[in-house]
Amino acid sequence: MAAVLLTAAGSPAFAKCGNVTITEMNWSSAAVVTSISKFLMEQGYNCTVTTVPSGTVTAITSVAETGEPDIVTELWLSGVPAYAELEAAGKIRTLTHVLSEGGVDAWWVPQYLIDDHPELATMEGILANPGLVGDRFHNCPDGWGCKVTNEHLAQAYDLAGAGLEVFDHGSGETLAAAIAAAYESKEPWFGYYWAPTSVLGKYPMVKIDLGTFDKAIHDCNAAEECATPGKSSYPPAEVITAVTTDFESRQPEIAELMSHVSFTNEQMSKILAWQEDNNASSEETAVHFLTNYPDVWSTWLSEVARERLSALLQ
Amino acid sequence: MALYSDFFDSMGLRDWCDAGTTGGPQTMADLLARTHSGEASEASQIVFPSLDVLHSACSVIPRTRDFTAGLEHYFLSVKDPVKSVLGPLTQPLSWALQGALDLVHDLPWWLLVLTLIVIVQLAAKRVRITVFTALVFAILAFIDHLEPALQTLAIILVCTFICVLVGVPIGIMMSRSSRLERLAIPVLDMLQTLPTFVYLIPLIFLFSVTEPKLYGIAIILYAIVPAIRLTNLGIRLVDKDVLEAADAFGMTARQKLIRVEFPLALPNIMAGVNQTIMMSLSMVVIASLVSAPGLGALVLRGINKLELGVGLVAGLGIVLLAIMLDRVSKAALERINKSHKA
């Protein structure tokens, strides 16, 4: 504590940053983003940062009910219909798309299946050979936005007619474990998942073409009631960093910083691949990013912060 | 950390430590040291020699994550043999659960409810409880929760039946051998305290998520404990004088068990069965995380979608089922106890 006070008092323009709370979502890319942001806020802006382990829904509920945590990062908007209401009520504001190109929602088949049966790379191939993918489509758990969309897509492609059973998972954990388990014993698997995630980083999967993206068709598919489900792939998912309006007016400088923290899919995939290869923690992955991509994050910082972190930027 | 480096140096182990190492990823501490160069850092502090700390001083020593990764590799390597043994062994559980769920799905609702009410009347022989049961079903049907409630009931009854079938004999064996009791009690403690997801996820690697036995095993492992414990306790609490009398009459061990110990221990065993029913009910929400149908799935949907009402109503449905199961089983047990005393 004394050391913190000393550095704070000793530094040149001492910005009053104070306490910041930021979510750490329970998947790897989010943990890395949070770890990087935490370092920049603490070392560049003298904040005292508390990370709050959280999930999409819990984070948004918490913001709605208590106005905490201050910053929610890697929020997949498709998973939280309540977000629009909160934004309209002026409780929360979108700062940036933290994955600048958006996340990838899709249907996937493991690479090893495609190696043996190249025809499985298309929907037609899967519908003609349901046995090769285990007669089953692995769907999202109840309550996730993708469950509704997938069900409508399943109707449009007539999975049931082709002999494919749509299996709703009980939780995201079992969906991920099902992929891992199939991969370990090289069993058939076909289902929904999203990227960038450590699961898809670890287990190479091939994305199935669900047709060209058509906004009208997709909007119908995504709605709870859809009379005419059609074939349309998912649009790039909006993955954002949000901040409570309260915090934004209190700490405009930090909000400004967080509005720059953004990654392309290529960057994020590279970072996650490095993490996987080195069996590294999210904190070490953040360190890897901070030491190897200084030209990326130096543009995010304010003048003062850049000066404070100059030792790292040389 | 310098402390430990010096230690390895002074022991002359440096060559051994650095043999064939690549050096781990840079840690946050290293990075902070770079930003605050010149400031005294943790050199003055004594860091606990955890695996990670020792690794940074001597890179031959595995890090904690190498340790956990090793555990993972071990599990995956024994997975196939374990699967070939456990798979067929647990298959009847899948059939029983699937059969019970199909029954709920295929039979008309009125026949099922009527049958259950008749069973309650025959088991408890108390009109008040039978009326209460009918009322519970009526409420559940009124709020459109009858089918999930019956699914939950089917799962619980199958699991409880297996718990009794397996748990009571284990309890009897434990009461016979103090050695077995000493060995079994830590296992029972572990089953009740280990977070369920810890063994659910490895189970997914052994079986497929789509098999009902996955949640069946989860429920049984958790709910079987009171049946075992209270059977053991009940038999151990049987009056020694009574046993002496039985010995004096020249009863064999088997006769003693069936005609003296078991009847006298029955109140305790039945209390264990009642507890087993209640504990399997408390597992339904967790079982739904591995795709069990029923009221638990509705609770989860409510939580996932932030629909407080849906979650609350389904949760209340579980409470109603719990009260019903508790009253019915207690009344039935009382009757059995009385008939044995008479």
C-alpha cells in the first residue's frame, strides 16, 4: 500500500483515477482483454482496478440493478436482448467494438471429419450423410439467443427430415465439453459454436456455409416467433465494450482509453493461439501482448500514460 | 525469488536446472519490474516456494499448470479402459431413465396422475395426504407445469430406487465391518461435498452428453449417501441385549439380520430413504445443466433469460413436489414402522 502511495505521489501529473471495476468474462479472449486493460489502467493511469469474474447475463443484470461493475468488456450483444433497454434507459453506453470485425457465430464440423469425408463441408453433404456426423445437431442451451436462431435454421434446412436430431444442451459447459470429448476420441460431431474462443482455438473446426447472409431472413430466424424460417448465415456478432454512463462522466479519461481497446480477429486469434501453445495463463498472455505489440496499444494511450509506460515502448 | 535461485546455485544444481529448458512465458511481475525499473520490488520479501516460484528459479521443476495438464493427460489415457468397463455397467440406468421418461411422455396425463394418487393412497392410507397430492398435481397442471413435474418425478423415483437397491446393502456391509466403515466414510463425505460439476464434466468425456445416465449418475452419487449412512447407523444402534437374546436362541447371522436387526433398524433406514428422495430432488437443477428434462430445465431457462417469473414458478413447482414427496414418504414409512411393531 505504501509503495502504491509513493508512486502515485511521485509521478508527474497525478490523475485522480481511483477505483475501477471491470468484468472478467468466463472465456479466454475476454480474460486476456480484461488483463490487458487492467495493466494499462493501473500502470498508465494509476487506477486501482478490481476485476469481477462474471458471465454475460450476470454482468448485465448487475449493471441494471446496481450500476456496477463500471466497465463490461467482451459483451456479445446477441446473448443479451436486455442490453438495448438498458442503453435506452441511459444506464449504459457502448464504447467500442472490442472485436472490431465482430465474432463468428456458425455451425461447425471437426477438421478430422472433413479430412475423411470432404463432402461434409457443405450443408448438402451433411444432410445427405447424417450418420457421418452422428445423427445429431448440438444446439445452444435454453435461454441463449442462438438457440432460437438455430431452431429456425434447423427447420429451414429440415434437419429432422434428414434424420438429424436437434439436441439442446443444458449449459455452455457441456456444449464445450461435447466438442472436446468428440475430439479426444475422434468421434462425429456437428453443431453450433462461436469464435474467437479457446475451444475453437484448441480444436480446429470447419465452418459450414449456411447460405449468404440476408438481414430480413436472419431477423425472422432470430425472433422467437418466425412464420417462415429461411436459410441465412449469421451476421458478424457485435462484441462490445460497454461502460456505465455514471462511470463515463466520472472518469472520461478511462472511458476514452477503453474506447480504443479493440482487436482484429487476426490479432485475437494469434494471441489465443500463443496462449494455447504455451499453456499460458491469461495474465501471461496479456504480458505477451504488451511486450510484442507495443505499436498496437501505444496508440490507445493518452500522452501522460504513454510517458508512464515509455519503458515498455522502447 | 532470488533467494531460491541462490539456493539452487549453492547446491550446485544450476546445470541440472537449466538442462534443456526453454524458459516459461514472461510473467506480470517481470513486466512490472520493467516498468518500474530501479524501484525495490519483491526481492526483500520471502515468497512461498510454490511450484511456479521454484520453476522460475530452476526451470526443470514443473509449474502448477504442468501438474494439472499431467492430470488431464492421465485422465484421457485411462478414459478408454474405464469407459469399456463403466459403459455396459451403467447402461441399465440409461434404459431405466429413458423408459420412465418415455412412459411419462406416452401415457395420457390423467392415467398417470390417477395411478400416482392410487399408489399414494395405498402406501400412506391417509386421506388427507392423498387429497394434498391430488391438489399438488392440480396446481402444477393449472400453471402448465404438469409434464415437466412428472418428468422430474420419474427421474427422482428411478434414481431413488437404485440408491436404495445399492445403498442399503452397502450400509449393511459397513455395519458388519468397522474397517469398511473407516474406509467408506471419507468417500461418503467427499461425495456430498465435491462440487457436482467437477465430476460431471469428466463424465461427459466417458459417456455422451445425450445419454440420460449422465445426470442419473450425478443424482445417484449425491443422493445415495444418506441411505448408506443411516442403514449403517440404524443397524449399529440395535440394542446389544436383543442381539444377545437372539444368540441365545441360536439364530444364525443371516436370521439375526433379517428377523432382528433389520426390523429394529427400519425407522432409521426409512429416514435415510426419505433423505435420499429429498436430496435427489435438490439435484434436479444441477442435473439439468447436463440436459436433464423437467422442472430444473425451466429454472435454468428462467435464469439464462433473466425471466425471474419463469424461474420462480418452476422453483415453486420443485418445492411443491418436495413437500408432497416428503409427506407421502413419511406417512408410508410410519405405516411400515407401525406394522412392524405390531
